[in-house]
Amino acid sequence: MGSDRRSPMDSGEDKDFVYSPLRSRLNALAVHSALLGFLRDQVTGRARTPRRPPVEQAWVSRVSVEDYQANLEAMVAEATAHRAHTILMPPMPLHDSSADHVDGREKALEPRYQQAMRAAADASGAAYLDLPARVEGLDPGDLYLDATHPTPRGHLLIAVLLRDAVLPHLDAGFTGM
């Protein structure tokens, strides 16, 4: 959900965002610092190119809310055809952090995508784990590295909530957990 609505210029993969909050802040400062850029260019001998004025990027949602819901329903139907139980779970809600600020347009769309997932679960018979409701009221600073990526504690919370949602669907003869 959140990653699908990111700017096309944001091409990093989730595996690339495993820094501590301090390292994320320092990295952001280093990347955007004109002084550090100047010093780097002096040390490396790289020719300094004049800064171009920022170009206003067109912000787009890659997947419409309607297509998102239809795609989820199709995936659940495919899983059901293979006798799989399906649980749909929206990601943890976006929030402003010291390392990252959420675009207001993205924040405004988030509830619409969450509702589409809820409607897809209802329409397809999939279980629905409302993760945003489960983390409401908890301190985001303990759960997030930035606006979207969980800390180890955030990952543990997600794992526990998912485990509790999955256990009732497991075959009674399976004792692997």
C-alpha cells in the first residue's frame, strides 16, 4: 500500500532500509548537505555541477483504489482455489517521524486503501487483521525507524499479531508452532 504510492524516483527496496534511527537521520543530513557535497567533490576531484532548480514531480498513485481492491479479490480467489486460507492485513499506518515526513496526499489516500482491503476481505471471505487498529495508541517511536519501516520491536509486534490471527486457521493436526 504505502510503497505502491511512492514516487517513481524512490527506487530503494525495503531491504535497503535497515538503519538505526540515528543512522537514518545522519544519512539524510549527509545526502542533503551542500557543504558535505562540496567537501566530497574537493576530495574526489569530481567536477562540481551547478545545482538545477528542483523539478516539480507529478505525484501519482500507481494503482487505483478500485484496481487495488479488485486485485486483492482476485488473489484471494486464486488462493482459495488452491485450498489456502487467506488473511489480508494492511501495513502499519503511515506517520511523520524525525527521519521522514509523509506526503499529505499519501496520508489522505491511506484510509481509502485500507477500506478497499477490508471490502476485499468481506467480498472474498478472507480473514482481515486490522493492524492499524491494533497499533493505535502505541508510541510510534518504538515501532518505526521512519514513516513506514518497523523497528525490531515493530516487527515483533506484527509477528505476534499475525501468529495469533493464523493459529485459529491451522489444521488441528499440525503442531509445528
